[in-house]
Amino acid sequence: MAAAQPAADIHSCLSAGPGAEDVAGVVGDGAEPDSPAPRPQVINVSPMINFRSTPTTPSPYAVSTARANLAIMTTMELATFRIHDGAEEALLAERPAMLAALRTAHPACLAAYLTKNDDGTWTDIILWRTRTDADESARTIMDIPECAAWFRHLSETLSMRHADVTHAWPTH
């Protein structure tokens, strides 16, 4: 089996497909020593993207096309809010269960980031596969018991918006 390339080289080996799940990277040939053809390997180099390894090297054009495909597919949800005094510990402790329930109800939820801002507010950033998926979640979020319970920690929603991703640079 060929030696795997370091993850730092993954971006130079991207190959475009119709969506983020089809982005390919050369990581190793994936073949067993006696097998006639290499088998693709799936590696997770980012919480948002799975790269499939192949034994071929794509054209340089593939890198920008793959990033464009990711950007076309995704929508960010940005919600900024305040929480009740003394609620931070429970907010953070209950978040994994809330996200698990959200992802079960809405598998198009690709990633979630919770930030605590310098002014004491919080911003929840959710990456959705499409705008339609983000809108559907916004309509039904309070029907998910774990989500409704988590929202009790919020004292005020300052802003809630969706933004289509127009360019993405995946990290590793």
C-alpha cells in the first residue's frame, strides 16, 4: 500500500464532484497488497467535509471547483442572544444532547459552533446543507424537546439570520 500523504497536502489533491460528499483527496491508494484495484478510503479532515481518497491526481482546476461546490450547497445560520444570569453552566452542559436531537430531526445540520462574544452575548453558528434545510429547522426547532429545553436559558434573542455561503476554504 502506498504511503499516505500528510493532511497538509489534501487541498492540493481535491477533485470536484456534485457535492461536498463527493470531494476527493489523494491520501493513499487504499489497496490491499494483493487486490487488483484500489479501494477508496473515506477520511474526515473537517467536521464539515469527508474526503474520499483515490489513486489519481486531479487537475488544479478541481480545487476551486470543489470549494465552489461546497459554497453553493451550504447556508450559515447565525443567532446572537443573551442568556439568563447563572445559566452558562447548564447551557454548555445541555448543548451536546440538544445538538444530537437537532441532528436526528434534521440530518442536514452539518456543523455547529457556539461562541461567547466579548460583550457577553453569545452567537450560535450552524452550518446547513441548504437554505431550505435551515428554514425548515427554524420552523420546527421548538417541536424538538431537547431544543426547546435548551432555549429556556436564553433571555433575549438579538438577531437571527441565514446567509448562503459563497466561498469556503475548508481547514484540516
